[in-house]
Amino acid sequence: MFRLLLLMLPLISVSLEARQIDVVAGWNKPPYIVTSDNSGFEIELAEKILARLGHSINPIYVPFGRTLRQLKSGRADIVLTVNLSHEISAEYLTDEYVTYQNSAISLASRQLNLHSVDDLKNYTVLAFQTARRVLGADFANATGEHRGYLEIADQGRQVRMLLLGSVDIAVMDRNIFSWLRSQLPPAQQKDVRIHNLFKQTTYRAAIADKGLREGFNRELKAMMKDGQYQMLADKYRLAITPDSGDYSNKASSIFPGTAARNNEHVSANMLIRQQRSY
């Protein structure tokens, strides 16, 4: 009996420490964050990591620009999709767990050719919230005094405004654009041109509790090693992950058949065919 109790002690310890973890993420940005059913690559990854630690997840969604406030005010245990460019101490950041490939996207009918971020000064630009902070000094300088530049939290609105011709360029992650455009009626899924002006942006989670942060990193590495991480990336058809190399040298699974060049034409039919496999 005494030996049995000793064997059960670790399980008792885990169950006593198990709790619901408040995880803050930005508004809807599939395939990474899907607010309607608490899914998406980042939410499911956090949920799986926490489950391996004996915890459950309580997702909380706020505008992307306000996510870190929740951690600083003590209203969140974990904040997703942050990095060193945000106003957060490096000691709170986990290992990298996801990579975004942001691009400038225009309507193909406009026949725009962009060769550097400086070219954005000539057009109206609608970007995701915090874009100036995460896309580098050149982008910040190019848009700093630009009256035709705006950042918004609702990335679905970015897509709609671009396809309606209300703005010249949307700056956002390619996977997010693809997913959101696929939800529109086919007649609205106009051909677009992808301008590859930015490097990859890798993101981490911010966790104030040292023990939870170390556990997150440990289980993240374990999932990468045992294949669970890749299975989740494949589920959401992510073209890039922290270990998959430079996106510009790979054909995109979201934009099949595109070449690795600066201004790529992507037809609506290509996207419709690809999205039918989801």
C-alpha cells in the first residue's frame, strides 16, 4: 500500500496544481486564431501544450494591440503572438512557436509592381494592428508620415476593403488573407498580386510565471520532436513553421503554383480549388 501511494504522489501533485489558464489572443485571424469555435493553429497548440502540463485553456480575445495589457495587468496567464518588437521583457517570452509571412497584396487588375517598402508611399495601405512595430525600421519609416496608411484590428475588413477597391494595398500574412478570402462569395474572390517585401516574422508567447513558461517550452520542444507539432501545422495547411526555412524559397501550399518572385499573380480559381480541400 505504501509503495502504491508513492507511485500515485506525482499524479496527485499534478491534479492539485492543475488549473484553467487564461490565454489571450488577438481577434479572429484564421488559420491561426478562429474565435467562433476556439480553434486555429495557435489556440490548439496552446491547448495541447497546456493539456500535457495538466491544465485546461480559457481563451480570451481582444484587439491585437491590447493583448499585452492583459498580461501586465494580471488578467492573463499567457499572451499569444508576441515577440521582441513588442513592449515586453525578453525574460517573459517563450521559444518561437509560429512564423508568419507578411506580404503586400494588391488587386491584379491594378497591375502594381512594388520592389521595396518605399514604393508603398505612393498608395493607400491598410495594415494589421502593430504592423509598424513588427515589420522593421524601413517599413516604419516608409509609413510614418504617410497619410494614406492605416492599421486596423479586423483583418476580415482588410480583405474586404482590398477586394472592393477601397484601398490599394493590404499588408497582412498570406495564410490569413487566403483563409479569409475563401470565406467570401466566389464572385468577390478577385485575382490578386502578392508583393514579397518582408522577411518572415516569428512569434512567441509571453508568460509571466516562470514555471509555466518553462513547462510551455519543454512541451513545445517535445511536440516538435514527436511529430504532434507538424501534424497540427499540416491540419491548418501552414506553409511555414519556425523550423521550415525561408518562405520565399518554397512554393506555398496556400497559393499553389506560385513562383518565388517579388510580384506574384494569384488567381481566384487557384484559391477556390485549394480551399475545397480544407
